[in-house]
Amino acid sequence: MNVNQMNIEENMSVLDLMNEFYSSGVLGAGRVGRSCELLSDMLSNDDMKVFMSVAGPLVPGGLRNIIARMIKNKEIDVLITSGANITHDLLESFGGSHYREYGFDDEKLNEAGMGRIGDIYTKSEDFEVFEKEIINLFSKIANSIDDSNKINIDNSTNMVDSNKPNYNENSNIISIKDLLYEIGLLIEDDNSILKLAAENNIPIFAPGIIDSMFGLQLWMFTQENNLVLDAIADMHDLSDIVFGADEVGAILLGGGLPKHYTLASNLLKGGVDAAIQITMDRSETGSLSGAPLEEAKSWSKAKCGSNLVSVVGDITIIFPLIYAAALDKINK
Amino acid sequence: MNVNQMNIEENMSVLDLMNEFYSSGVLGAGRVGRSCELLSDMLSNDDMKVFMSVAGPLVPGGLRNIIARMIKNKEIDVLITSGANITHDLLESFGGSHYREYGFDDEKLNEAGMGRIGDIYTKSEDFEVFEKEIINLFSKIANSIDDSNKINIDNSTNMVDSNKPNYNENSNIISIKDLLYEIGLLIEDDNSILKLAAENNIPIFAPGIIDSMFGLQLWMFTQENNLVLDAIADMHDLSDIVFGADEVGAILLGGGLPKHYTLASNLLKGGVDAAIQITMDRSETGSLSGAPLEEAKSWSKAKCGSNLVSVVGDITIIFPLIYAAALDKINK
Amino acid sequence: MNVNQMNIEENMSVLDLMNEFYSSGVLGAGRVGRSCELLSDMLSNDDMKVFMSVAGPLVPGGLRNIIARMIKNKEIDVLITSGANITHDLLESFGGSHYREYGFDDEKLNEAGMGRIGDIYTKSEDFEVFEKEIINLFSKIANSIDDSNKINIDNSTNMVDSNKPNYNENSNIISIKDLLYEIGLLIEDDNSILKLAAENNIPIFAPGIIDSMFGLQLWMFTQENNLVLDAIADMHDLSDIVFGADEVGAILLGGGLPKHYTLASNLLKGGVDAAIQITMDRSETGSLSGAPLEEAKSWSKAKCGSNLVSVVGDITIIFPLIYAAALDKINK
Amino acid sequence: MNVNQMNIEENMSVLDLMNEFYSSGVLGAGRVGRSCELLSDMLSNDDMKVFMSVAGPLVPGGLRNIIARMIKNKEIDVLITSGANITHDLLESFGGSHYREYGFDDEKLNEAGMGRIGDIYTKSEDFEVFEKEIINLFSKIANSIDDSNKINIDNSTNMVDSNKPNYNENSNIISIKDLLYEIGLLIEDDNSILKLAAENNIPIFAPGIIDSMFGLQLWMFTQENNLVLDAIADMHDLSDIVFGADEVGAILLGGGLPKHYTLASNLLKGGVDAAIQITMDRSETGSLSGAPLEEAKSWSKAKCGSNLVSVVGDITIIFPLIYAAALDKINK
């Protein structure tokens, strides 16, 4: 098969460009072309549950609305992300923002009350609002658990609706997924990932949530309030989703815990059927973040024979590009 | 100041080589030289609590004995790592091993019951032993909590000894750190990181532990046993350590949750006083894993004016090198 | 200034997507947005001479027609590339092709007579044709120099038309640029970069040309023929172009010799006025390929105050994307 | 085969540490261990000609004396490097130096007359001396060619001593290798790579030499003097060395032209028999610099069955480490 030389003309649509990448077929352009092909297959396959893992600063980095759109359109069935992305989604819901062009002198930024994430900046005044608001939401949720007698954990039952919260009747124990669901219900922001996920019954898992500004506030809240965050409980719900799915497709944006949690939960049923990975991490160090998707086959985290496409690149460039093209590919 | 040209002779000690790196002072060699200087300062500073974060496959990748030695010699005060490293430490304690030279055909490896981590391999028979043994330990610990009436969580108290387990009297709730401590006490393997940590009262934190083979077994155990893993509780102990320390130094091997947990917990007191970072991750994507240590200053996760050295490189090469040299530097 | 959250809709044009990247303004997407802005400025600025450096396998990797189009449309004024790209351009002109999907077993590929470049493949039969044809062209050119008495090198003269070949009357000495020009005139392939460059009077510089299959054939030719390739002569022409330009903009696709040759030749007049760099190389090793464009300011290879945008990414993805968008940006 | 856990003790020699890396056998440490094993084999094999390619700023970056030592001890038979490394070797021979700790504000550095290479700095006053001295050497060499009638190029002869200069009797044509040899003879600096190479009859090839400060001065010299640098001639000498060698081993420090020139010249006899590659470049873009050594087998640039070891890492750290250990390995 030949490498087709790409042709660039005026007035190209994103799909036109993607078709050039796909027909070239080699190097980065070829991988982007194949990842778009697979994404459009995933999004249009009704029998496939789509897990999306989101690591790295994608919410502060401009992908918040894209993730929100995918949830609203039920293009994904499960979202797995970091505490940081949840924190930054809420920060915007509470009126805060993310900023740019403040330079790279970190000691000056510190004095000015700004936190830096690459070339993205946060303001301490936004975090002050965040803290007040999130503590307020934690109180409402803790009180509603206290007031309620209906809530219980029942680990032995197969939960049909995996997104419905389940509490322990004896103490204020809540799972991470359920806490995020309850917060989502209380948010008033139509762009909120948490709100849209709750409304559309898309569960959000965040196994490392404690390691974030959200987690820090949660810890401070528990210094004077009775609330236990159960680190294990979400695995029950995740496994129900995996076993309830005919097929599973994974969109892995970045590595770390979000990537592994998707793969590890699918180990229970022999691995995912398809996966797209976009990351700058490489394989040499043996770290999971940069591991080639093929490696997941050895662990039965991806099925032997599954359709796996990896792209080495910046997610903020690559994902909007393939998502925009996949939308049009599906419609044609 | 001049770049000194390095001289390589026969019969050099590791410290001799490191002195050449240090006097060269530029590029990777210069950074390695400065990181060794800082490491020897950290290890010989009695007023400094040393946090070590370990991400990536460092236990399967040959650094198990080095981490164990540092714990035994009380060179570190806190270990923060991934569920995977804990799993692989236990795998070896239970008689298993890590293997090499089995090729890169992941479908064949799957058939042969081997899991691949870069060029490291595991065998399913070792994991079968692991599963039997770890479930056995979980049972012992769950039973001992049931039997005990002394255990309670007291969040408002400043715990003097942050490594002593504290349980809830009403239900089988345990923190991650305490669970790892209890397991450490039950292990019979003098090379075990978990055992040495428990014996030497060095707390191990693993905020993402659920996302590992250890976590998977824990979840399976809780399907028929009453045990809740409290994701928040460890923050109480971590903050006690931070507030109890005159100074904090951080050795950050890799990124991800282990890196951020060390930095985030030190945010409470204005940031670490010194830090060494070794990673292959880069800054362009804005991800925390590849973020320069300087960025931590903007967030007060590292103090303004703190001593920060980053090395871009493979941890399995760089860390043994600087640790071996630092040992001799301290003695001279 | 705020980070604008990107919106992805159906039926987006490449320019629509680029506008989302630009308004986001941060991380990779922001850098791509700014590089497109700068590219459209460069291409529409009549007072700016545009140098394009092309390193890495971009001709075999699908960018041949894009480079050819830019030459045909006189969007660039100078092309600086590697011997490999010239070899692969000629390989296609002589009827050969580039192939894909032949796997990664290099010993088997060797047996099958295939050369591998990442996931691109060449066939030895195409190289056999290449060798026959290129030797044929070398003969024609050597003979025409022999036959001619008009040709001379005149280093002290300011050459008005820098692309006209200038030969030494005493011996068969030719510069690299002139050799490529002569070959371009002899090629019969309307997609040929060399032919289009010769026809449109766009000089091609390839300072490392000897280190390629083209160079190897040239060496073999000189074993039985009198031809000297003057490595210095091109600097005369390059400097004329630099001094004759009001402003210089540089499009640096990859690093190595092509990147440095553009920057070094502009050192003569205080540096380029604007530059775009796209590469996966990083700065830690100090190598020029991964050096940030800012570093060029210290050397006067880029002017202080010049407009410099770097993108870390795969050129086969990033350049077609920004070029397609820039074409539409210019027209609007 | 098992992964052996490394043991770090006090008072380790570099060879002790290397033995730990080798016995671990995996990830970066394993690759370093194997590269040292191969290096000691290469250096102690009398039937093997060793080519060393040096790309990137290794002379300014502290490796000048190491390269000089290898030449003096005749541990290498051929040196292939960049014009930049030759420039910086001469800069030090002429009394200049390389500097550090001047910060990263490139516009300020420009004002202060300093050029930046990562965290290495040069001073314009050193370059002024360099320019004066190198022009002086060029004059001497050009005059000696003018004065001589003995010199001629004879391409059809198999030259027994490939390092002896061969000039054209009709015009001042010189090859790159011969020019560097003549300069080496004129240098008065016992640490000079060029001087030691000339004295020890180790040829230096620099196919891209024109693209450097050395090349710039050479061009300026030719504006008023008759000197032609023949880009092809060195291939005659290189091929003689390749055909005269029983076996060839390659030490590839960095990528680019120096890497490829070694591999391409060995293509003539079916490829190198052994090679070590140390680089931070990766394979995804298809560029030669980051290409895995295995890829060279498909092109017959490395023999099928040859011993190839690649290390991903910073050369200034990795090469002194493996070289120091290899010296002791050979003696034991």
C-alpha cells in the first residue's frame, strides 16, 4: 500500500483535512487519521459503552465544553478523571476563570496570588469563592445523609442503575462517584461537567480525588464533620458497568490513574474492545502513562485482537481535531 | 564561572565521577551533580523530614532494595507511592519475582500468562499466590478490627505518632496508611518495603491504591466482608507530619499522584524547603508530572527561595547513581 | 486575559477549528493558534523573504505536495533541506513510491529489500531505478560543464540573481544549490519539488547533501568522473538573499542542519524577524534541534523583539493543519 | 531470567554500580549495563574499527577531555562530528572558555555579548579571538597548498593511509577531513581534539562543517582567497576505512548528520557489526536521529545479527558513566 501525498487546498473542512491524514497513512498524520476513524466507530456503535479517561489540565486547558458536550450528547458512558479537573470545573461553575499571559516568574506569581499550570493561571480570589461554595455543598450533602434513613450500602447486590447513590445507614459513608453525583445535582451552571453528568446519568469516577484542592477542602470539612469517603465502593459500580456492556471502547486522554482505572476495571471481563490513546508520554521508563496500548493485551486489559490506536501529541490539539472530524464522519 | 571539562580515569569511585559531573556544572551532568549535592544535604539534615514519592514501576524495575535500605536507615520519613509498587513489593514477599527477556508480542505473552511492564514481565502463577496471600492478610486485619473495641477515629486531636493506626469503633473503617501498616506487621520478608516501614514507623501513603492489583483484591474481599477504606483519613496524618516538621525535603521519583500528594500536603505550611525531581516527563502539556519544580512555588507547594533540582532522565539510572554518591559524600 | 473554552460543532472548517485553538490561547492548542497567525502574516507579507527548513522524512512522510505547492505559489523564497528529502523527491519523480504496512521486523525487511523509516517503507527496486537515473543526470550535468566555457565563480561580485548557477572555468566545480537547480531543470515530473523550485527560481540549499543516497551516488559518480562539489559556495548566495531582504521569516520544520543553516545565515544581518518552529525535540540536552527559538536571540540569529512561535508536535499533523488554516485566514 | 534488585552500598566504584545496573537488566539501568558491556567489547577488540559520532554540544558541555583521551589512547579510529564541536574545540585551544550561570534572558544575553546553548554560555570576546586565529590558520594552509606542487587528488587509487591529505594540483581544493588535519597540525594545545587526532592519525569527518562559526569564517576567508572545500572527497577515505576493517563498531552520541554519516558509510559493506546509541530523541516522527538502531538493519547500515544497544538519556551523564566503567571492565 502506498503513502499518499497529502493535498492542502483552500476552504478545507476539518473532515477534508482528516481524510488527507488518513490517506497518507504514515507517521503522526496516519495515526491521527486512524484514531479519528476509530473514534467515529466508537461514537456510532450503540452496543459499545465508551469510557473516557481525562488526565492532565484539560478542563483549565480549554476542553471543558468539549467534555461537557460529549456528556450532554451521551457520546460517552463513563468519565474517569482527576481531582484537579473536577476542581477546575467547579471553579468555573462558581464564577471563577482560568487566565493567561502572566509570565513565568513563579515567585512573583506567588506574591500576586496566582497559581501556574504551564501557561495557564488561576487566581487565589477564585479559589476563595471555590472554598466557600464547596464547603457549603459538602454541608448540604452531609446533612441530607444524616437526615435520611433510606440510604444503605449493599455490596452483594448487583446494582441495576450504577449511577444511583447508595449510602451506609450507620455512618456518613459515601463513595466518590456518589459524592460527585450529589454535587452535580446542586450545581447551577449549564456548562458544568458535573451537572451535565448528574442530569444525564453519566457516572464520574475520580479514584485520586483526595489529591486535589477539592480533596483538601473535603479533608478540612471532615475535621469538624462526620463524613467518610469510601475508596473501594466505586469498584462495585464500575464492575457492574463493565459486565453490563456488550463491548467497551476507551478514549484515553493522558495517562496516570485515569488511564489505568479504565483499563484495570475492564480486566474483569478480558479487556476493552477498542481504545484510543493520546499522550506525550513515552514507553522507555516502563511507566503506565507512556506504555503502548498493545502492552495492555498482555494483562487482558485490552482484548487480543482489539482495535488500538495511539497518537503521540498534545491532547489540546489532537482531541478537538479528531472529535470535530469524527462528528462529520458519522453524519456522512 | 567556567564549564570544567570532565576527566575520566581508571578506577574511579562513584563519588569521583559525581565530582566530575558537579564541576562540569552544565546540561544533564550538571543537574545530576547538583541533585546529588542536594540529596546529601537532605539525608544529613536532622531537622529535615524527607518525603519520598515513588511513581512508575520502580519496585519491579530493580529499586526495591534501595527503597528498603533508605527506610531501614531512616533516611526517609515518609514514603508516598502507587498501588502498583505496593503490589509488586508484596508479590516478591509472597515468593514471586519479576522476569525479563520474554519479547514484545503481547498476544503471545497473554497466552503464556505473562504481564508486561516495558521489558519487565510478571507471571500469572505469582499473582495467584499473591491473591491467596493478600486475601488471607485482609481477613486477619478485618477480624482484628472486629474483635477490637479500642479503635476510634479522632480527627480533632493532633496525633503525636502519626503512624499508629486509628479505627472507627462503629464500623470496619480503616485508612490506607493504617491498612499498609497492618499488612507490614504481618509480612515475613526482611526485604519487604512494607515490613521495614512498619517496623521503623515510616508511614506509607498510597492515595491511588485502589487502582492496582492490590486494590482489585481489596474490592473482591469487600464483596463478602465488611471493610471500608477511608480515602480522606490519611490527610490528617500527613498534615500532622508536615506541621510537626521544621523543614521538609522531597525526593520525587516520577510524577503522577505520588508527586502531587507530597507537594499538596506541604501546601498547608507554605511548601517544601527543598526538592529533587527525576522524570522523563516534560512541561509542554501542562501536566503536573512534567511540570518544572519552580511551578510549585506559585502554588506555595515549594517555598519561594527553596532549593529545587530537576533531572530529566530514567530514574533507574539516575537515582542509584546519585544515592550511591550521596552516601559517600555524607561520610566525607 | 481569559482562557476561552473551545467549542466543537458539526461542519467546522479548518479555520473554524483554528479560531477555537487561538481563542483558547494556552498549551499546545494556543501555540498552534499563534503559529497559524504568524504563518498567515509571513505568507501575506510581500516585504518578507520566507526561508523554509525541512528536516526529517517529510517528503516520504506525505508532505511532498504541500512543499511543492508552496514553491509553485511562491509562498516561500528559500528551501533548505536534507539530502534524504531530495533523494525521496527524486525517487518519486523516477517512478518510485513510498509504502506502508510492512511491519517492524527489520531483518525480514532487509531480506525483502525494503528500507524502513518509522512506518514508511522503500523498495530496493525503486532505488535501482533511482541510481540509474541520477547517474544519468549527473553525466549530463558534468558534460555540460565540460562543454561550457562561459561558467565562472566570482565570489567578490554581488550576484543579483542568486539562483543562476556559477561554475569555475578551470575545473568541474559546482555548488550544491547549482547542482540541484540543474537537476531540477532536467526532471520531468510536475509534482517534483526540484523541478518546481528550478522553474520558479526558488533556490534549494542542502548543506549535508553528501550524507544521503543522493550523496552516495554522487560519490560513486566522481570515482570515474571529474566533479567537485563546493561546500562553501552556497554561503555566497545565501548571504546575498539575506542582505537583499527587507525582512526574513523562517518556517523551521524539524531541527538539525536545515534549522541551523537558516538561522546561521541570518546571523549576518542580525537575525530573522519572525520564526515558527515545529519539532518533537526538547531543550534539555542543549542540542540545537530542540533549542527554544528564544535562544537564537542571544546569538543574533533571531532579532531581539522578533516574533517567535514554537510548537512541540509531529510536523505531519501540525504543519498541514496550520497551513490549511493560514490559506483561509489570508483570504478573509 | 529474573530481574535482580540492585544493591547500593557505601564506597562503590563506578564498575560496582555498573554491575548492579547490568544484573538488574531492565529499563534504563539494564540498557546502560548492556551498553557498557558492549563498549568494553568494542574497545578491547583489536579487529574492530571504532567510529564515534558526536552530535550536540558535547565539547562545550564538558566531554572535550573524554573525546581527547579516547583519541590519544587510540580507542577510536574515526571521529565524525559537527562543525559546532570543532568550533568549540578550537575556541578553547585559542584561549577561550565556556561559561555558566548567566540566566535565561536571551535579549539581555545578546546585549552582554553572550551566546546561549542550554545552560552553557559563550562570550563574544572569545569568538573574536577565534576569528582572528582561525583566519590565520586558513591563510597558512591556503598558502602551503599554493606553494606546493606535490599535491593531487587521485580518486581511483585505493589510499592505504586514509588520513594523509591529498590535494588537487590545479586549484586550491581541499577535503574537509584534510583541512581539519592541517589545522590539527598547527594547533598548540595538548587538550585539543583536532591536534591529538592529527598527531595520532585519527581522521575527523564533519560533513556539515560549513554550518557553524568555523564554516562562516571559512566562507568569509574564501571571499578574498582561493579555496574550495570538496564535499565529496571524504567519502573516498571513509569507504577505504570501511573496506579495510574486519569489523566496525559505532558509538553514536546523538543523532543528526554525525549518526547517519557513520551508518551510511558502513552501508557499503553491509553495515556495522555493533553499535551503541545514546540520545533523547524518539522514534515517533520517523527522523533518523531518534530511529531505533534496529531500523538500520533494514537498510544494511547495521548487519542482521549485529549487537545493538540504545539508551534513552542525556549523553553528558550516560557516556562518562559507561566509559569510566568500561575502562575498568577491560582491565579486569
